[in-house]
Amino acid sequence: MKQNTDILDKLRNTNGGMTVPEGYFAEFTRRMAASLPERPELEHPREQAALERAQRSLWQRVRPYAYMAAMFAGIWLMLQVFTLVSNPGRLSPMDSNPVMAEALGNDDFIVDYFINEAGLDQWDIIDEMDADGSLSELDFSGLSDPSEAWADDYEIYSSDVNE
């Protein structure tokens, strides 16, 4: 028959590979204390702290406050950047910027940088003005025939198309 043995009895009878020499822990504290370096500041902590405070330079005394001020300035700048990125509608009107107002009031600037760069021709602009109703707001009273306003452009456009 098979002999029934308890697994715990087996473990109790073995050392599990963990052994130390005789008297190791009896002398452990003495050997540990002998191997540590001398620290006189621990014997007289108040005197040592007063001596260290007296020997610190101006920068060593001010440094924590400078670091704290830099941290708060960095947080403030990050909040400003996040506000600008998340709220782009806070732009100032064109009237307050005279350089932009002058540039946008110049027809050559508009033609060179908006119309030509976008690949629009005059007919695209006229079609869009007609669609949004701004074409009917223009004053053609100085012209005998409103079609004369685009006659030159039409000749250029029709010659480009016919070629």
C-alpha cells in the first residue's frame, strides 16, 4: 500500500536551501556598525543645521523661490497657449491693424495673393457674388451699359477659351 505522508511534514524536515553560518546574526549588528562611515552631524543635528544655514550662499537661499516662480510662470504660459489654441475666434478686427487694412484695401494685393493664388478667374467671382446677392448691391449708375464693366475681361476670357 501507498504510504500517506503530509506535504507539510516534508517541508518541515528540509531546510529549503536557506542556511547561514553559526553565530552570523549574533555578530551582525556589530559588523554593520563598524562598516558604516562616521556621521558627526547626527550626533549634534541642531548645531550642524545652524552651521549649514550660515554657510549657504545667496543663490542657495534664493534658489527654491526662483524655481517656484519659474514653475508658476511656465504654468501661466501653458495656459495662455492652450487658451489661444482652443479659442481662435478671439482675433482682433482688421480695423485695428492698419497694415492689414491697407493691404486688403489694395486691389492689386487682393488679385495677386487671393484670386491668382486660389486659381479663380473673374467669372468665378461674379458667379459667387451673384449667388450670395452682393452683385445686386453694386452701383452701375456710372456705366451706360452694365455689361461694359466686364467687356474687356470677357474678351480676354473668350480669347483664352477659343485658343
